Amino acid sequence: MLITHAIEDGNLHVTLRGQLDVTSRASAALEIEALVHVHHPRGVTVQIPADDPTPATFSALLRAHRMCKGLGIPLKLSGGTPSTRRLFVVNTP
């Protein structure tokens, strides 16, 4: 399993269980998308590993953000390095 999740107070909390590679990127993004469509959360928080993300991990995060933004659902990151969070903010206006 690439991710785990929980629903709390109408919010979806997703945890990436490790860094993604090119073969697991699409699967993780699709799992997040399915969870959003099933649960209709008010917001999504993605807990990422403490180290800098692989390009595949970052790509999956951006894909999930675009999908959530299109549905009007805010997505934010939890964990990761400060530079990763800044990079995410810069790439998700």
C-alpha cells in the first residue's frame, strides 16, 4: 500500500508511506483522487516523508493539488523539509 488515510472532522488526511518512483507515482495520485471522490472532504492534508521528495513524489503531489483545486478543495502538505514546502507553495498558485 502506497498511502494510508483517515477522515477527521470532514478532512482527509493522507500519509505517503515512502518516496514514490516513476512506477508508483500514478498509482498514488489515483488513490488520492479516488479517496477525494468517495469522501468529498472539506480539505486534504498530505503527510510526506521527512526527506526531500523524489521527482515522482513531487509530481504526484502536484497532480493531487491540481485535482483538488479543480474541485475547490484545499490541499496542504504536512511534514517534509522547509524547502520542500516552499517549493510546493511556489508551484501551486
